[in-house]
Amino acid sequence: MKTIRNKLVFCFAFCSIVSIHIFAQEHPMLMVTKAGVQKIRQELGKVPLFDASIKNVKIEVDQAIAAGIDVPVPKDYSGGYTHETHKRNFLIMQKAGLLYQILQDQSYAVYVRDLLFAYEKLYKTLPLHPQTRSYARGKLFWQCLNDSNWLVYTSQAYDCIYDWLSYKERKLLEKNLFRPFADFISVENPQFFNRVHNHSTWGNAAVGMIGLVMQDDELVKRALYGIENANLAKGVKDNDGGFISNENQKAGFIANIDEPFSPEGYYTEGPYYQRYAMYPFLAFAQALQNAKPELRIFKYKNEVLLNSVSVLLNLTDANGEFFPLNDGQKGMSYHSRELHTAVDLAYYYGDKNPSLLSIAKKQGRVLLNDAGLAVAMAVRDGKTIPFVKKTIHLTDGAKGNQGGISVIRYGEDEALTSVFKYAAQGLSHGHYDKLSFSLYNAQGDEVLQDYGLARFVNIEQKGGGNYLKENKTWAKQTIAHNTLVQDEVSHFNGKYEIGSKHHSELYFLDTEKASFQLVSAKETNAYPKTTLQRTQVMIKLEALKDPVLLDLLRVSSDTVHQYDLPFYYLGQLIATNFTTKCSSTLVTLSKKHGYQHLWLEGSGLANSTLSQFTFLNHQKYYTISTATTADDQVLLTRIGANDPKFNLRRDAGYMLRRNAKNTLFATVVEPHGGYSYVSEFSTGAKSSLHNIDILWNSESYTLVKLILTNGQEYVLCLANNQNKPTAEHTLQVGEQLFSWKGTYKFLTIK
């Protein structure tokens, strides 16, 4: 009873503090502060990176002002004229507001004011958007998500000219535009606003940020805690001065920090959508820090918002492009506007990590605010050190207990990188790809690819720039990934309601030595009465110039099944040690679960001991070597069947097919040699692997021997069900006795 009374007292005090603080707030306060503006003006002309950023923004905004104001009646999907015009308007408005604050040139304030009143005149006449595809239709845009984008950016523009506007102008804008806009994307669309998803994060931030500018306490609490909790603050201060949200609360900004982020900062939807959501997360957090510093929002959940920025940077290849885990468009990188914001704010509000400065230098621009100035001054003052990406393991789930992701890297140049996924479903953007992986080289090129999403973002001609039906029929399906498929059926039968209840489990990892890194994970729910265990080992053998990836995929089931293991290689097939017959007539592999999108281009029987498939990728040779039997089949496939609008890339695949009850796919992916298109010299074009000998495979143990062409032999001993470091193991294999302590041992035989 005393605890309840204390919480009620706190809630009353909290509401009073928030109200008093907001109504005493000065402007600007969201992206930039008055004190920050004064410092920026003092430093103009002295900080090269900041000065260059202002110059580029000024050119862009001046061109927009010269072109005049255009606020068309909404009509289009993403990529269409009206959609792109409204998108351009909110981006330019925000920049114009900042230029007004920094340069004190009233022409920028006039432009923002005139554009806002053009929207005030339009908005009060708008019905729902004419395009009906979305579960939450917007007014300016076809979905509430984009309406929220507009309000997040526009609230910053309004904040920057707030004091310049007259009282009458402010009240007119708030009555006819901003308050109706905030109500529409929240109370009128609870299915959009009141959930845990990147969409809702944008909605929460939009309502909260305009609430701060308008000094509307109710909107701020609605943003933080969701619609139902708006009339009563649900937070209590923890030891860091932040919030502890109600465990039953599944809506609002705080819930959207609590649920999708793991303790380290991995976002369950994947890096592509983490990148997208980082802007509203950090923009609103910065606004809260400026307007209500006593809440210490950046301390919440052990500073997860700030920590997540480094996590996200680590989920990129050597070119800075995000790994396309779950729904993800390839090519998206830390050069996106969201990551400009994330890097600057993480540096400013975090521990001033100097390695973030190297990313900011590569980005080539900074925010026009306090954080951007701090970054630019630190770069000027020579505080930059390289951001070195190393092997990283990230848990999934709010408590870090829903599997995870391992990015296994060899060398500071990222000579070979495996992205191994054993995570949760990933909400609505997740794929059915348990224990899948993709492989990258030192140049950031994909060697074995994850397909990513089936969508042409903001390209109107391709389904209005939205997700294509092939995203469900192909990209999400298991066969689209480098992982095992049983009986031509996707994991969890391709059903979200089943997949969202389960996750894989990390079994063991040891990545302390650069020359030998091992990660093993299990999946027990993808198929009934079937257990999958995949172990990946990045090894640098002294006899070989390049590191290799040993991939062990063990399957245990109660009956015989057909197992398909595809490898989606990028490059040109060079050679195989098995014979295939080229199909004279193209047929699809099957009729559903993604198989309907695969052409069968060739097939044959595997080699009786070791099947090798060599391809050339960006002047480097790679060989996929797998221990096989004469009963195994090899299938050469190509994506693109049953795709009349040519929405899918026509990429090739190499697939192993085996009928078995319990089995082990033991594979080595080996980079070697190279080819010069200039000199036309080919070196090291043949694999150095002579054989993979499966010495033992059972529920308890797996022993695999690698034999090189020079006679060198290595054995990996792995305990499959005992991962205690003190456990001792002994196994007699023929005349040889193997003994080891701990989960594994790697032996050099000769």
C-alpha cells in the first residue's frame, strides 16, 4: 500500500514538474538550443567541417526558396510527385529553420512561415489519402508513417521560428495544423501509434516533439506512454534519473525503447530498420534532453540509445553498407541522413568516443547544431582515431535472451566476414531464416549473399515504391537464404504467428584468438521433431594465405527427410569436380515456399567424397567444398521464375540436396588466388583442400578432419550437448583416441 501511495505521489509531482518546465521553456529547444546557437555563431569560419556543412545546406535551401512554394493535393504512393514534393518540403523546412537561427537571415523564417501556412490551408481540407493500401492511411502521405516523418521534421522548423512568429500566427498554426495533425496520427490511428514497431516510434516522436514546442503536456505524455496512459504518467525514476516503464505497457516511446532493443543495442527488426528508426529515437531523445534534462533520457536502459549507434556501425561491411538482415535494402549505409544524426548525437551525448569522429569525417558533413559543432571541432583539433570493426556478438530480445547475431571478422582489414544469424523473428520485418549466414570480403563485396528485401524503395513504377508481393513469396522464405530447408517447407511453415514465438539459441562461442573463432547455435522449433545445429569456425591456417570458413550444419530428426542447403554465390562459375547436366527446358523447383521462384538450370550427382564448386568474385577465387556421397544431388538454380514483372534479381545459386534422417553438412568456404583483368594472369585458381573427412557425427560429438593438398591435416573435435569449460571428453575413433577438455579442441595432426 505504501509503494502504491509513493508512486501516486511521484506521478502527481512528475506531472507538475513537466507542466511547469514546459511552460517555462525557451525556443529553440529541439534540435538546437539558444546557447548552442550563440556558440555556433562565435565559431563560424573557424571549423572547416561545420562551415562546409552550412555552405552545402545553404545552397540547397536557397535553391528551394528560389523555386517557390509547392504544396500539392496528395495523390501518389512513394516515389510519386506529390509524395516526393511533401517529403522534400519537410526536409527543406527543417534546414531553413536552422539557417535562420544560425545566420539570422529572416528570409529563411519567412520561407518556413509561408510554407507552414500553405499546409495549414491545405490540411484542414484533406480527407484520408486516396491510396488505400496502408493499414493506417495518412492525409499528406499514403500512410501515417510518412505523415509522422513530416511532423518530426516540421516540428523542428516551427521550433526554430517560434519566437519570430506572432502569438496570433502560432495559435492559428497550432489550432488548424499541428494539434489536429498530432491527434490524427495518434488517437485517430491507435493501430499505428499504440504498438511496438519502427512506425510507432516515428509517431511517438512526432507527437512528442510538436508537444514540446507547443508546450502541450498531454501530447508529451501521450508520446512517452501511449494513448491509454496519456492521462497518468506511468514512469518512475530509476537510479540513473530515467524511467522504468510499466511492464504491461506496450505502447509509447518508452515501450519502443524497452522492447525492440537488446541490452547491447541490437534492434530486433534488423540494421536497415534500426538505421531508419534511429532518427526519431535520437531526435526525440535530444529534444527531451534539452527540454527536460532532469529526466536524463540518454541514461535510460543503460544508455541503450547511445550504445546502439556503435552497434549499428558494427553491422556494416567494409564499405559502410548495412548487412541486409531481415527486410533490408542493399546499399543503405552510414552515409544516410539518419546516421549523420546518430553519429553526431552519440558523440556529443555519449563518452566522446573519438573513433566516431572517423565516421563523421567519412560522412563529410555534420548537423547544424550543438552536437555537429562539437564533432566538427574535435575533427579540426585532431582527436580522430579509426573506427575498427572487430568480431561482435549481439543478443536479441529486450532481455538479451532471444538468440542473436554474430559477425565473425578476420583481420582489421575485414579480409573475411561471416554474418551468422540465430536471432528472433524480428517483428513484421523478420525472415524465416534460422541459422543463416552471409559472407563478405575485404572490399565489402558480397561473396555469399543474403537476398535482402524485394522492394524498390520510392521507385513509383515498381509497386508504388512499396513492398512487392515477392517479398512474402520469395525474400522472406527460407530457401532464399543460405540455410537448411526440410521437405521444401519454410521454417515455421512460413507463418509469422508461429515464428514470432520462437528463437534460436547460442550454444557456444569462443572468439578470443583472431586465428581461430568459433560460434555455434541451435534451432529446435523450425521443424517439428527436428534439431538444427550450425557451427561456424573462422580459421587462419599457417599453410594457407587466406582465412577459411568451416561450416558444420548438423541435422537430427526422427524420420527421413529431404534436406536442401543452398549457397547464393555472387560471381562466375569457374569449375566443379562433379558433372551436371544443363536443363534444356527451364522448370521451377516446386510450387510454393519460395521454390516457385527458382529455375532449375542444371543438376547432377555429387562427388562420392568431396564436392567442390569454384567461382570468381571480384578477381578472387572461392571454393565451396562439402563432404558428400554419391547419393547426394547438386542443383544449379537461378532466381526469377514466376516473376512476370521482373521484380527479382536473376542471381544464381548452388544447392546440395540430401535424403537422410540424421546428417551433417560439413563445408569449407575457401578464398584463394586471384585474377587480374589487366595483366590477364591467374594465380592460385585451384583449391588447397584435398578432403573433408567426417570422423564422427552423433548427438553427442562431431569430429571433422580437414586434409590439405600438401598433406597437412587438422581435426576439429566438438561436443554437441556439453558446453561447460570443465567438461572432459574421450572418444575412440577407429584406432585413434581423442581426448579434450571443454566444448571443442582443434588439433594439428601433421
